[in-house]
Amino acid sequence: MTNGYGTPHVFLAVADRRVVRAECIDDSWRVLTVLDGHSPVTLAVDPNDVNVIYAGTQGNGVYRSADCGRSWAALGLARQIVKSLAVSPHDPGVIYAGVKPAAVYKTSDGGRQWAELEGFRRVPNRWWWFSPAEPPFRAYVNDIALSPTEPDVVLAGIEFGAALRSADGGRTWSGHRPGAMRDCHWLRFHGRDGQWVYEAGGTGGGAAVSRDGGRTWQQPRAGLVRHYGVTCAADPERPEVWYVAVAPSPRKAYGRDAEAYLYRASAGADWQPIGWEPHPMGQMPRSLVTRPDAPGHLYAATTYGHVWHTADYGETWRRLPFDLGGGLSLLVL
């Protein structure tokens, strides 16, 4: 559903360890904090039912909302630092959770029971994984991506360590995938085409793409002037069209003194700069989101909680009339 501006009615975002909800009613926006005091750090939507939302927290496990983010209840993994969540598009009872220190948990009954995937502990060369992102500097699973076409294919991106693949629902895992970035910040399958996968990261070229379901990867760099990747997204209709936000360094990506660059790639051509102001931009896109029903549309949530929208693949932009207070893990519902 959309409002009179052609914009979705509901946005959810993690902002300063809170979940914030923006809702449009009669063309007027209302922004409320809907989950506070539990230190949420990531969000995931059930692709089978957009009213069902999950939140991972910094030490308080998983929370679930069944009413599009209005109310929340604890779902398990108490005391775990849950950095990433993914809900199966094939079975809504199957949910994966990536935690710190680096491990993966899975539930097959919608969260009533969780089990650690022991095969993840046997991934080669785990001993040197290390994250400088937050004390005590132990690596963690920063993102999980599930194939839209193969129910048992799971990808996991480590901060900092590897990009891994499982072809059996997480029972066993490969080592680091050739060509992918080891410092994974964002990892997504295309919504319909299970051959295409996209990664943004802090090593190598800043962006990587796979055209064989995450087995092998390439890092297209032509056109990029900076190579610290923060987030990425792909057009829902044209998998060869995708976007990445990059910066020169972590400080320029996550600090208030941002130096941001937003790019679009299409059909193997060089990266092209897009955005609502000339590069470098003063607000870092912390989250890029596309909608399954809206080819050409892209939403960018920035460090300052602003949400920018384009309906023409990034050619023109407008800022939406609300402020989320932060833009990490944006959901557009």
C-alpha cells in the first residue's frame, strides 16, 4: 500500500539502539519509538508476511512483532548479541540468527526453539577472524542472506573474516568464497533471481557481486573513486542494476563528518555516480532499500535519519517529510 505521494505507509529503522516507526495516515507522518530499552541493532521482515518483523539486539536476543512494528515480544536467544537475522522466503518458520562471537543459530518453528549450527564452528581459518568495530573486538556474523530459489542455500558475511556459503541449510559451510570481501558490511540475494548476490564491504573494492548463487564473486571497481563499502541494494526487476554506498574510510562512513558516494551499476557498465547532492555527499547512506513491487525505486536512509527516495533509478531524488533519528537497518513496508 502507498499513500497519496506514492510512498509506502510505514518505515522502520534502528536509530540509536531503538526501533523507530514512521507511519503516514491521511498524508501526515507520525514517528514513534516502538522498541526501546533492549538495544536493538538489526531488523528483518518476514518475506511471507510484511506485518511480521524481527529485531536482533545487543545482548538481549531476538524480539518479534506481529503487527508491523507497533508492539514487540521476546522470542529467544536471551543474552545473545544478535547482529543479523534472515527469514526464509520458503518457510516462515525457518529463521537464521548471526551472533557475536561469530556463530549462527537456526529455528525451524518460528523461534520457539533455537539451535546453534555446529558446522559453522568448523569453518577453516576461523582463528584469525577479528573485528575492530567494537570492544572486545571479536568477529561476528554481520549479515545473513537466503536464496529466493534454493531453500537450503545460506550465505553469511563476517565482520571481519570471510564470506561463507552453505548448500544444506547451515549444516556444513564452505571456506571464504573466491572474490568476495572478507570485511562484510551488507549481503543480499536478489529478491527473485537466486543466481545474483550483492555485497558491500570494507576490504578490496568496496562492492562485490556473484552471478552463480554465491559460489564465486567479482569486485567491479571501474568508476568508483572510494572503496569502503557500507551498504548495497538491487533493483527488484533487473538484477543487473544495483547500487552501492561507499566512503574513503570508517570514520568518513560512520562519523558525523561524512564523505559519502552513491553509485549505480547496470549491465556490466562502469559505476555511475547518483545522489541528491554532488559528491562527496555530507550524509552517508547507511541503508539502501528497494521494494519488490516497485522497479526503479530506491530508498536511502542516512546518518542523520533522513530518508531520500528516487523513482527513476537514481536520476532524481526527494527527501521524505520525516526524520527517523538514524538510518541503520531500514525497512520499507
